[in-house]
Amino acid sequence: MAALPLPPTYATTLPDGRLLAWVDLGDASGTPVLAMHGLPGSRFQRHPDESIPRDLGVRVLHLERPGFGRSSVRRGRRLRDWPEDVAHLADALGLGRFAIVGVSGGGPYALACASMLGERVTRTAVVSGVGPRGSMQGPMPWTARVGLRLAPYAAWVLAPPVAVMAWYARRNPLRYLDRVAAAMPPVDRSVLARPAVRGMFAQDMSAAYSQGHRGFLDDLRLIAGNWKLSLESIRCPVAFWHGTADALVPDGASRALAAAIPGSALHLFEGAGHFCVFDCWAEVLRWLKGEAAPVAGP
């Protein structure tokens, strides 16, 4: 497997002294899109074909949440705190308005930005996104279901197994990825077997747990709890992409969110799995840039 070039890391110092790290891909003068990684994840979680945003005239900044990679831990953080960090970074980079995309566990963070940053957010896309409590109905791995139930109330119970997972993923990222793939349906196993995708996730997992498991537990606690977001107040265009064969995050999550956000659009990929972002990335970026009509509902 050929090594995937590692994009350079940038970091900015936030007002409270914490670092926020990111990578900057695509067309430097293109439409700015701020991307929120999944759980677990890091600034290196990206589509391995970096020519896609460049050819589309899109600048994608992959932001790293607190406790992952090089981004500092924020103690006692809330979902509603993330838009503050995003706004500070955008200010530092001179970005007045920008689009947002969140993938899987990054979906709630993308919606938090859409809810709280007002007219600064031009469009918001969510791919295979986690939904609020009560919406995650359907087949899921028992480990994910137990984790989502315990995290808001007893995250300490999850700490030992998560610490072991983090150590293993950091030490043997490809073996860790193989274990993840073995528990997924064939449609996702085929995506995760692609050499470039494997190479990207090896980089991503090594970085994600470089500070240990704290970031993962904080993230899980927040996305599994009460989001305390006013979804109905979101005014920018919002679109969801979700595979009907997603065995990790049921498509009911995106159905519920689309129903809760006025005017939002839902695109269900028949037979696609959790990692459908690797096959619809260009479509998502075109929509975020405003070059494609909003996707139709099912």
C-alpha cells in the first residue's frame, strides 16, 4: 500500500489559550467549506482524492475538535461551545461566510454551527450523521448502542474499554481498521478495503488518539446527550445524505433531523453504507458551493 501524502497541519491559538488544529485542502481561493470529522477522528480524516475539491474550486478546512490530535482539551465542553471555536478560527483566517459539512459524529457539530452562527453559514451538509436522542432507531452494533446509552450519564464506565481501544488504534491503526471493517456489512468493507481509504484512516486514527481517549469520551457524551440546539431556527439551506444500508448510524437519524429542520432536503442512497461519503463527496461539495439544486427527499 503506497503511503498517502500527509497534508501540512496548521493551528491557531484561541482566546482562552487552547490550540485548534486543521488541514487546508483544495483550491486556496475557492469557496470555503469547514469540515467536521467523525468519531473518532482528526484533522487528517478526509477524502483521499484531494483533487476533488481543487477541481471544483472549493477550499476545505478539516477542523479538529478539542481533545483530538493537536487540538487542546476543553474541560466541561458543551456542544454549543464548538461554534465559538469555529467562529474564532474563521475570524483568524478572514472568512466572513462559509459552508459547513459534518460526517457521522461530526453531524451534530455541523448543525450546532448552522444553529448558532446565523448568516455566516451559507449551507450545511450532513453525511451519515448521528441523530438526537430517540432518533437512532434501527440495527446498530450492540457496543454502539450501549455506548450511546451510557455516555451522557456514566461515561466513567466506558473509560477503560475506550482507553484500550485508543491505545490499540494508535499502536496498530491498520489492524484496528481491519477489526472495524470485520463488524461492518459488505458494502462498507469494500470501501474500507480501498488502499487510499486505508492509508487515510491509518493517518487519521494515529492522530485522533495522540492525546489518549479523553476527546472520544467527551464527544460521545455530547452527541448522545441532550444537544440543546434550536434546530427549527436554522435558516441556511441544509441537506442530508445517508445510506439505507448504514449499519452503524441508522438512516432514521437523518430522517428525523430532516423532519425537524424546515426546508431541509434528504437524499437516501439505496444500498449504501456508513462510508458513502467516499462516493458522494463531489456531489456534496457541488451542493455546498451552490452549483447543484437541493437534493430531493425520498
